[in-house]
Amino acid sequence: MARALNIIASVTGTKKHKLNNDTAKTTVTGNTYNQAGNVSSSKSTFTVGLQKLLTTYTDPIAADGFSHTKTIGKVSSGSYVVVVNKHSATGYRVKGSGKIIQ
């Protein structure tokens, strides 16, 4: 099930996702918006991570309105929350949705 994202800087989810001892990936679509709420022609980047004790992140993802699948990495079995960080000063906000795949 896809979850919505709407971030200015960083957000840590509250829903715990039970994952197996395996590689985790994410498929996300995000776009960059300016303060007026319009899609920006300049694109920001963001990362998606899984947090148990430490957090493991994807490589930067372009908030360009297209779907991207990125590998988060191998995780041990257990409950994780999702962490999303906007990385560049470009644009005011990143909005989109994504899901964790295992």
C-alpha cells in the first residue's frame, strides 16, 4: 500500500512495518513545489530510509514527478519506521507517495 509524503525538511513515520531479513527497496514518486503550492521547474532531491535502531537510506531521489525504485539495503527482521529527508534547498516542499518492497 502506498503512503503519502509531504515534507519541507524531514519526517519520521509512526507506523511500524514488519520486515524480513532481506533486501528492502522503495518505489516512490515525488514532485517539488514552491511556497505558492505550484510545481517548481527546479527539482529537489530526497532520500527514503528505514529506522530500527540506526537508519539506512537510499541514494538521493529526484523529486521530478516520475516513479523511482531504489534499494535501501539488506535489513534484519523486525519492525521499522520510514524516514524521509529532503536534501536540497531547491524548492519549498516535496509531495508524493511511496511504498516499501521486500
